Amino acid sequence: MKNTLKISLEIQKFAKLQSGVFSLSDLINIIFPKNKAALYRALSQIIEAGILKQFCRGIYVTNDFDIKVLSQRICPSSYISFGTVLSDALIIGSMPKYRLMAVKLGKTSTYADKRYTINHLGITKSLFKGFKNENGINIATPEKAFIDTLYFYKKGTKFSFDIYTDIDIDALDKDLINNYLKEYRDKKFVSFVRRLIHE
């Protein structure tokens, strides 16, 4: 097994390529431990030295990690949506730096440390669409992010922006929104969205 200095140098070497996010298997390939005890001893030393910190089970990050990459590594089948996408598309104002919300299949999950919170909100398979992969990260179209926001708002999710006043609806493709809405069986929800986009 390599010593802590060599491990630190290799982590720094790969940090940019990894966007500051390392899985346990990534670190095993860097550390080359003889056994599990050696692995966890090395991890403990790396964390104590401030080189990495554990964000959640099996995932470690540097101090300047990319939260979007972290979200994708935690749940590779998720896609980033909601305010993060709307803000990046200049459809709402800026979003809190330390919170990211994404969509996944199945049950909702939350991951957090002292500063960052990642919410993966669960959705059914028929509604799990409307995203594309950009540089290894699944990201919703602004129109799907808008619908996701309204869908979860109706389910009681709170957002840092007002859905009625803070979204520049004119910047969205209404035909694309209506196309996505064909997958939604809840007629009240579909009517709610259509009222908003045609007001």
C-alpha cells in the first residue's frame, strides 16, 4: 500500500478529472490496500489530513467538489431538475449554492453534510423522461424542470423561489411542455400547468 503522501498526490492528480468526487472503488484503485483493514486505515488518515471527507456511504469528496457530479455519482440513474436547471437557463434567479434537487425512480432520498444537501425526489417510470446527458450528467430540459417543480410543489415540496411570480414562463417552449403533459394522468395537475402557461 502507498503511503499517505503518495495517496494524497494521486488524489490531487485525479481530483480535476473526477470533479472532486471519488467512490470507494476509485480510492481502492489509488490506494492499492492489502486488505480491508489497510484500506480503512488509509481512508481515516486521508480524512484526518483534510484531503477528502466522506459525504455519504461509499462517496468521498475534496473541498471544491462539483455538486452536480456528486449527485450523479450517488445515483447514476437520476437527473438534475428543478431550480438548478431553471436558474442555469436564466428562467429564475440564482439558486442556493449548497442545495441541489434531482429526480430518480422509486423512493425519495436525501443526502447531506454540514453544508450541502442533495434531494433525490422519487417519480414513476412513465414520468422519468425529458432529460439529456451533458458531460456525463443527466440534466432535465428547462420545460421538464418546470413541470417537475410544479408536480412536486403540488405534492408539498417547498422551493426557494415562488412558482407563481419568479419563473419567466415566456422563456419556456409551451409546445414542449404540452407534449410532456401527455404522460400525466392527473387531469387536475395538467389543467393547473396549462392555466399557468397560458395566463
